[in-house]
Amino acid sequence: MSEVVGLRLPLSTDLARFSLLLWQDSIPHRIAEERGMQVLWVGSDQHAAQVKTLYERLQTGDPELAGTIERRRVQPKRAWYRRFFSVPVVAILLFLSFLGALLPALDRDYQYLPYLSFYQLYVVDGTLRGDWPIGQLWRVITPAFLHFGVLHIVFNSLWLWELGGMIERRQGAVRILGLVLLIAAGSNIAQAISSVSLFGGMSGVIYGLLGYIVIWNRLRPTQVFPLAKGVATIMLVWLLICVAGFTELLGLGSIANTAHVSGLLLGFVLGLAAALLDRKPI
């Protein structure tokens, strides 16, 4: 992987505290001595721009940034379970998703599952039908928590923790909650319009969060989310595989592709709006 010069400074400059800040902000880097100078190398132009902005803030004595470094330096290593408290909204969403994964397995007679599906489904003359959820607005959101199978819940939980946690830690609980509700509602409605069926899962939301992060990183290069290189490409390739129908050929069942695609597009729109309107430093 090619590297980019983030900073070039005299050997007398102490970069220990600044390096700590970069690692805490998930910015991979290395510091080397070259031709009588210290050179801080990073992996991308986006990270280089972010490094320069952070260093300038540190040099001007930004009290918030300096205080952050000191708090992080003395902060003890947290137990793994305490990490959930740093992202309470994502933790609650994961808990509800696990409950939504248990429900189809336990409710064999489908007595309670229909209350959480988008449609109140029933069969007429061998045809599956459903009533639009007028006055039952929770049905616009609750399908996101329903999961069918172990792979379904594991895949979605891992990406929700990674992408959702990334957003909540950087931009707060209100932002991630608003994104999840908007993307869940939009992707569920789009999927319901495409067909009357029993569908569920957090995948539409996950693709929406991915779209949000990708657009944000493009438009706000000094405040990028630490999204690993290649993740967006892998997820988009998987989306194309699903849309092409290969998952059904592999025996993985039908996929709510409309929810995935609409969620991604909503994420792009929300990322664009946030990047243009949110001028508060993060």
C-alpha cells in the first residue's frame, strides 16, 4: 500500500502526544527519520489532511484537543463489555435485533410475529395478501429487528456494531438514532411497495450507514470515519451478487434487495445533507 506524507518536522519536535491522539482516532501512521527530519507517514490523502488539521489545532493550544489527549492517556483499558456503554444506542439496537432473531424460532405458530412485520399477512385463495399499516406506524420500523437464521443475525450484528458504533462514537447518540430510524423506515417502505411478503433484517440500515460514511468521508476529508480500505467495495460487490440472484442459487434464500438498495441511496442522501449542513467540528 502506498503511503502519503502527513507531516515533516524537525527532529527536536516531540510527537509522542500527537501520535497517541492519532491512534486513539484510528489513524494508522508511522514516524521515521529521513534526511535530518521527522516524517509522519499515513495511508491516504484523506488521513494526511486530517493529520495536518489536528496538528494545527494542537499547536494553537486548542484546549478541547489537549484535554482529550490527557484524558485518553490516563484512561485505563476497559473491559470488553464496558465498550457497549460507549455506544448505548447501538447496544440497544443489537439487543432488540437478537430478540427479533429469537422470535421466528420460538413463535412457531406465528401468533406474535405478525405484530412486528410490515404487513398483517393473511392468505386469500392461495394468495398472500397484506394490509398497509395505517395507524400502526411501528410496523414501518420493526421489520428491521426481525432476523431469520443464524447467519442473518451474525452478519448484521457485526456490521451494525462496526458502522453504527463508528458513527455514534464520532457524532453522538442522536445522530445514529436519527439515521437508523430514517433509513429503516425508508428501506422498509420501499421493500413493502415492491412485494407483499414477510421480510426483515437490519441489512437495509447497514447499507444506509455505509452510504452515509462513504459520502461523509468524500466531502469532509479532515473528519473522516476510520473505515478500513476495501470495506465499501466488498459490501457493494456482495450487494450486486444478491441483486443478481446468486444467493438463491447458493441456497441462502431470497434477499430483500429493494431494502438494501434503497437503504444505500438514503444513506448517500443523508450523508450529503450532514456533510453540507453540519459545520460543527468533531
